[in-house]
Amino acid sequence: MTGSMSVPSPRMQTARAVTQPRKAPDPRQRPYQLVIGSSWSVRPIGPTARSERASASHVRAFAPQTDTDGLPPTSVPVPRPEIGVLVPSSRGSARPADGDAVRSEAVTNAVRAAEHAAVDLVDVEDHHGARAASRLFDAVWGRDATGGSILAPEALTANVHAGGQVSLAQDPSDGRVVAATAALLGRDHPDGAVFLHSHVTGVVADEGGRGVGRAMKWHQRAWALNRGITEVRWTFDPLIRRNAVFNLAILGASAHGYAEDLYGTMPDARNRGLPTDRLLVSWELTAPRVRAAGAGRSASPDIDALRGAGAEVVLDVAADASPIVHDSDAPRKLLRVPEDIEGLRGRDPDMAAAWTSAIRATLGAALDAGARLSGMSRDGWYVLSRPAGVQELAAPR
């Protein structure tokens, strides 16, 4: 998708902590939620809820309400925000001993990322916001009416009511929705541990360079930790280099498996006619590596140093952009993916298909055999290690 997309401002709640708790918040401040002590959630103050101020007066926030479904955001007067408070939430589970500090840190990182991207982050509460998220997903992925929605508004609404996450990023200048994410509660099959499955995150094309996607993920981390969830999982196409760098290097997530053609045939412009091979990702939200990444100290492997220490290349990019596969028994293996596989898929589908076969035969086969994906460089190199290998990532910087 090119250009920006104007999406009506949905009815939803947003909140931002203010540094002077006894003052009404400034409506010009970007909305965000502060997490202090136990688990908190937003509840607007109405005529029957004024008495709750005293019990939570140390934290205040605002929650603007708009009912503009079906109208361009620029044609609707922006209402003055309604004052609200943060109150203890009944949701949440056991937290680590230092959970308060980690959650506070997560919120700080999320606020910083939102301010850097110049967006308002809001959590969808009803079908108005769900409809805006659904429209954005379909527009970003090029899903037309014949293929059905990626996630229908009613499915997103049900997910919210079931305790899942649906969040939007809005441009504060005009209320346009520029990104959305949807995540479902999951339960691990072997041990029953609860995690958040981040099913889809989309950013409109013209907004990708300002850090909106990064703001959405750090917001998701704060959202999950606030509810006692310490792991987020998702999948991504291993051939899309920018996503691999973002997920593994910038966010500090780790890949723990490879799935061939996970979703089968998909009727959207990005995936139509392609196998949907995916890397399975785990984001351990309290891990030191993730905490360092949240503070801007991401880790990346030194490829030249690894080569000097005996790492061998098993997959590389030829001058004509085709894949070159090598056999190797080295304990550390290096695999490079093309800079723009999406462009290659449009120009040369046969070569793109050869890349799918090559990544399956190298990265997929190695992970299935028990190898560990221990790093991702900014210039597109995966690092594979034997299960007993040493962590390949350089010190965070």
C-alpha cells in the first residue's frame, strides 16, 4: 500500500500519566497509561464514580470519547477529554519479585517510543475501534472483499472481551489510524503457561520510517506485563530481512522453530500464491536482553569475528540475487537473506520460489534438527549454533 489512509476516529479509551497528580491533565499531552504497583486499568470518571478519586488520586489520566464512526476525523470537532483515574484491575496473575520495577520500566520505554514516533497509542474497547483496526489490516495487506477480512470487526471485538489485545496508533494531528495490532491469549500445549500470541501488526506504508511499529511493540510489552503476562509469541516470514532484524535484533526476541506453509494459501496481495513458511518467535518480556533492547541497547552479532572464529556460510546471495547453498559441518553457520524479497517476488517469482526452497533446506532443517538461532545482524545474516553452543550475540550496545 502507498500513501496514507484516513480512518474514522473510533470510540475508545486512552490514558496518560501526569506528573502532577492533583492537577487535571493537559489534553494536549499524548495519551498513555501508567502502571504503578499492582495491576492498573483505566476507568472513566462519571457522576457515579467520583468517589473513586480519593482511593486512587495519586494517579490520574484522561480518556477522550468520540463517536465518529463513518465520518472523516477532520470533519468532526475534537471533544475535550473526560477526566479519569487508574484503578486496580481484577485481571493479572503472579508476577516476578521485581515485577513492579520491570512494569514501570516497560511503560517508560513505551512512552518514549510513542513520543519518538509522534503517535497516540490507544487500546480498543468496543466495535468502533475494532472496525478501524480491521479496515487498516485489510488495507495494509491488500485484502479485498472477495478474500474476506484478515480479522473481521466482530472477531476483534470478541478478542477484546475475552481478554486479548487490540490497539491502534493514531496521528495526533488529524486522528488518522496509522497502525494496529491484534493479539490473542494463548496457552502453551506442554505446560499450560499463558502467553500472548501477537497475530498481526500493520503499519500504513508511508508511516513505517518514523518508528510506529516499534512503538506498537513496546506498548504491547507494557500491556502484557500489566496483566501478568511475561511472554509474547508471533510468527514472521524468515525471508523478509527488515522483519527479521526488527524482531530478533531490535526487539530482542528469539526464534524457537520453523513451520512450513503454516497458514496455507492466503488471498491477500502480499502472500497470494506463495507458501507461508514462518519462523516461530518468543519474546521473553523480562529477559535481560529484552530489557536492554527496550532501553535502546540492542545486540547484534559480529559476522566478521564469527567467520574468523570458524563460522561457515551455508546460504548466501549471489550477484544476480539468487540463493547460493553450501554444505557445512561447522558448529556455527551463517545464512544471509536478500535485502528485498518482496520486490523479488514481484519481479521474478521463480527465483523467489528458489529462495523459499533454500531457506527451508538450511534454516528450517537446522532448527528442526535442534540448532539454535542465536543472532541476526543488521545486514541480513542469521547465525545458527549447535544446541550446546555459546551465545553468539555481541554485548548490547
